[in-house]
Amino acid sequence: MRIDILTLFPEMCEAVLSESIVGRARREGLVDIRTRQIRDYTDDKHGRVDDAPYGGGMGMIMQPQPIYDCFQSLCDELGTRPKLIYLSPQGQVLTQEKVKQLAQEPNLALLCGHYEGVDERLLEEIVDEEVSIGDYVLTGGELPALVLADALARMQPGVLSDDVCFTEESHFSGLLEYPQYTRPPEWRGRAVPDVLLSGHHANIDAWRAAQSLQRTAERRPDLFAAYEKKEKQ
Ligand code: ADE
């Protein structure tokens, strides 16, 4: 999968994308994530990419031309038009279900907004979907784009050590994950549940399934209700 992040802050993205599991996956060619500097495509001789909002109001708005030309140059380079996602608090809130769906795309472009937003005509002209990472407002779209890129990268074959890693984790099945423990068997007076030390795999699986259900019911009644509804079908 190839992901192109269209941004005014490519160094900020590269810093995050070079580290840890995603950094290794990129170096091993398991996922191709690149950044594109929107400012490189402005027609303005002073390098400007934003201007004041028509009708007045606070802040600056990103102009359509630099973003449009940046996206066109990407389409030309790829020889195809990737789906373009604009990260915005006005978008659909991201879920693991949405991540699974987007992970099937061979090419994705992620547009990071800044200042008070992007000229609406650009969104109408080229953006396919708007995605939010939650009901709060950040200073720009880079962190949301990095969140989405990370969630997509770890779904690509070979990125995690074993497919079980994401089929058993929180949200994949619609439930939260069971609690995990490692050595030592007792720490500050707290013992690891006996069943996990028993070596009895059927009992361990049953205990984990029960914990998953109990946690989801307690912590996320919304997820639990949706899970029960699906199970009944
Ligand atoms: N840009 C600013 N805040 C955002 C959010 N919550 N999700 C996606 N993009 C954003």
C-alpha cells in the first residue's frame, strides 16, 4: 500500500514515520508512506499558501491552487488517482472498521489542513472523504494523518509479527481486549490470575473471552450493545 501525506509540515510527519514499527515497515518496503510539501506547488512568488477569509473572521484559510496542483502532481507521478482523504474535525469519526476498509486501497492520499481550514471549493473539487480522529480540535491535520497512517500500516501483511496480533486485539472483533500479564507472577502483592499460569489452553481461552465481554460491558456499553446486536443476527 502507498500513502502520500500532503502537508505544510513534512518534517513533522517524517519524524514520526521514521521510528518504531512503522519506520521499520517502511524500510523493509512493507508499506510505502511519503510526504509532499504543499508549499512547493504554490504559484505565489512569495511562497504563500493561505489568505484571509472572505466575509471576514479570524485566522487564515488555505488556498485551493497549491493543494490542487500538489494533488495533480501526485496523480501524474502515480499514473492513477488515489482516493483523497481530508483530515478534519467535521469528518466521519475514525473506527477500526473504517481502517479495515481503507487498508484495502492500493493508494491513499491524506490532506492535512492548517490555520482555520481549507477553501471549500477545493474540498468539493477533489476530496473523496473527510475523516476525523475524534470530537476535539487539533491545530492541524498532521497528527490525525499520522494516526490514520499508523493504523493502516499495522494492518499491512508482514508489519506485525503474527496475524493474531490484530485479530485478537481491542476493537477488531468489536470487543475490548482481555487483560495481559508478564513476569513476575507477583508484583507489589498483586498476583497474575491462576488460570494464566495453569497451561490449560481451553480454560485460558474461556477466561480471556469472558474478560473481554465483561470489560466491554463495563467500559464501553455502546460497543457491547452493538456486539450483542450483531451476535443475535
Ligand atoms: N484537524 C483538526 N482536528 C482534527 C480532528 N479531530 N480530526 C481530524 N482532523 C483534525
